[in-house]
Amino acid sequence: MNFLNKTVLITGGSRGIGRATAQAFAERGAKVAINFRSDSQAAKDTINSLPGEGHFAAKADISNPSSVEKLVDAVTNEFGSLDIVINNAGVYIAHPIDNTDFKNWGKAWHDTLSVNLTGAANVCYCAAQQMMKQGSGRIVNISSRGAFRGEPDHPAYGASKAGLNAMSQSLAKKLAPYNIYVTTVAPGFVETDMAREFLDGPEGEAIKIQSPLNRAATPEEIAKAILWMSSEGCEYVTGAILDVNGASYLRS
């Protein structure tokens, strides 16, 4: 997996899966732009940790369509091209239907979908415009096993990821004639800041034993799957959804 001279945009790239993916791409020669929403120090630390030169961080809230447009324009202008996009930014907001008032129920749905689905769709749109001009590109959307097994306390999250899967497959069909390949990686629990409160809490052991490996994934393991889906020679995988959940949820 050689990404020498390839340009990569990773949303939600300052921590967790995003940071591990930025590291993996940079180690293999890519120029990396990471997007972050608020934690500028984490973004700075991530950029400073990357091998190679030409990397940078760009602040943007992908739930805002104009911010997405400016983000993709900034990356394209800086790099002169945009070869690979990793849609990793996401939110995970609890709103169990039996313990949430209607106002907060609606807010959770709005806030979740605006980042996890609509925001990702807008990143895909803006990136695809550039990729169609270039005549090539790759988009990897980060989904979740929650799209398949259900999320009882986070139903908007599960719905957003199921929608992301469907959107990815629709775009894979539409963009293939332009040599743009769209795939999806669907992790289970991963040792990230977002999952830490669950893994370290009273349910932590129960979560880990969902997998016969008796643990959650590391961000680096997910990053390897993302890089494979982004690599040359994997064109015929377009439209695929790759489960990376340690056999914690199996489907056929």
C-alpha cells in the first residue's frame, strides 16, 4: 500500500480512528489534511506527529454545508488535487425513547444526522466535484456495526450509519464511470475517546466479550482496513461494506 504523492482528507482526524488513519497514510508517503471541529490542540498534536511534509489541519463543522464547501476548497487549493477522502467524523448521542423528552429526542436526531449522514453526504458531493475533474478518486465512509444490529439507546446513530451505507452504495454505482471508487468500513467498538466511557464503565467487560477476541479493536486495526480499501488494486471492491468488528456481529 504505497500512497506516495497521494493527497488525503480525513474528517474527524485529530483523534481516535482519524488520527491513526492519518498516521498510516503519512507513513506510506501521502500528504494528509485532517479536519477538526473544536480541539485545535489535538489537531496540532496530530499534525506534528506525522512523518513527512505538507500535512495540515483545517477547522470546519461538517454539519454546516458552507463549511464543508470551504473545507474541500481549502484542501484542494493547498494540495492541487484530492485523491482520497475518509469520512470519519461522527457523533454518538444517547436518546433512549423511554427516557427522553420530545424536544431532546428531536435535537438528538437533528444533531446526529446533520454530522453522520448529511455532513458526510456533503463532503462526498464536494469531493466528487474535484475528483470528477481529475478523472479519479476514492472515498471511504466510516459506518458502524450499529447500522445492522440496532442501537437501542442511540437510534439516530444506527439510522445515520444505515443511511451512510445506502448512500455509499448509491454513489459507488453513480461515480464508477468517473473512476471514483466508494467503499465503507463498519467497525464495532474501538478503543477511542468516544468509546472510552463505555469500555471503562460497568458495561466494559460485557462489551469486550461480545467479540471472541475478548477486546475492542484498536484504532490502528481500523486504519489498516481503511488503507486497504483506499489502495490501488482494490477498484473492484467499490460499493462494498467491510465489517471490522472482531466477529462480535456476523451477517451474511
